Amino acid sequence: MYDIVIVSHNKDFNKIKYVVEYAEKNLTDFESYHLILANSISFTELDEVKSKTNKPIFVHDENDVLKLDFNRVCWRPNWIYQILLKMFQNVTDNDNFLILESDGIINKKLSFFENDKTKLYLGRDAYWEPYFVFNNLLNIPNRYPFCLISEVMMYDKKMIKKLLEHCNCETVYDFIDNFIYKNLNGACYPADYELYGNFLYNFYPNDIVFEHFNYSLNGLHRSMTNFEIEDIIKNNIDSDYISFHTWI
């Protein structure tokens, strides 16, 4: 069993109902949803989101989940904060938790386990050097020869603990102090899926399998209406995963 975690900023609040609706259609064997939200008091669509599922939905304000001194983060602090929230949350009961981005849907039935292995999905390929400069700081030297950023990731808290131990950190705040506050710049910063996925690839390769899926990238440089989101979904019905980003 696992839990679903959705981390979201205000600009994507109107998209969460679609994430939950399609998770209900296409995922099985999970117990609950956890919404980790910026300024959660301003989230007004909870009743509509709840109408999409019979499973419990828990809402958490991001500041109650993890503290970060934004003034000490030298590169894109809001983005870095979301990465840390997704990797290091501890609000779920199960060790396994599936991160679903708040601006995309799983449009086909997917499984995240194959026998006793965790499945990592591969969407569109890309390469961004700063991610791997940061990984090298953590002595995670080898890169899987395809992009691991596919908008979905099944995490295991036991592996997160091993990642911290690998970095000589007892807690996430040790990790933040030693690596986030000290090392970030335009040439060196983390990507959560590349960090976690390549940690597993380097040190626990027998615990994972990789599978490609059909990924559809969509977005606008402004907020999206419900009509625009539904139109994107309708026009990409053959895709396994459909994104609808807001790039602002």
C-alpha cells in the first residue's frame, strides 16, 4: 500500500481536482491523499476535490511540513522548497508514497511495482547539467542514460533515510544545512526525481525497474481555466500522462 502526495502552489489549485479524478480512474492499492499546499487557508476547492474520491484527503500547510529559510537559498528558493517537500515529507503513514504533480494527470492505468521492485517511469528525454553537478556533490556519480523527470515518482521513506545516511546527514535539516544553503547557484542545483532515481540506480539497482510511457507536455505562461485544462485532456486521450503547466 502507498499514499498519494500532491504538493501545490496557489497557481495550480484549480488543477488538483483533475489530478485526483484521474488517479481514482487509473491507480489502485493506495490508501489516502495528502495535499501539501502553499497558503492552504486559501484553498477553496476542497469539497469539489473530495467529491472525486471516497478515500480520505488530508490537507497540510507547507510550513507545517518543512521549514526553510528562503533567504539562505541562492537559487530559485520556491522551486527548491517544493523539491524538498516532495522528497522529505513525513505526513504519510505508509513508507511508500507516490508524488503526483499538481499540474498533470495519469491518463492510463499505471502500476508502480513489479514483483518486489519499484517502477520508475521514463517520459521525455532531456539533460540538464546543473542537476548532475549537484548529484556529484553527494557522491552520486553515475547518471541513468535517460531523463528520470516524468512528473510521477514512487518514493520509499526507507530509501530516503538511506539517501540521508549516504550524505552523512541524520535529518533533512542536516541535508538542508550542508547542501542546500551552501552549494546552490545557476550551475548547481537539485532535481528531485534525478536525485532520488539516480541514487537508486547507483546503489540499489536491483530494487528498481524502468519503463517508458507516453508523455504529453502542455502549458501556458499564465493561469489556466478549467475549460482549457479539459480541452488539453480531450486532445491528448492516447497519452499515458498529460501535463498542463503554468510557467510563471
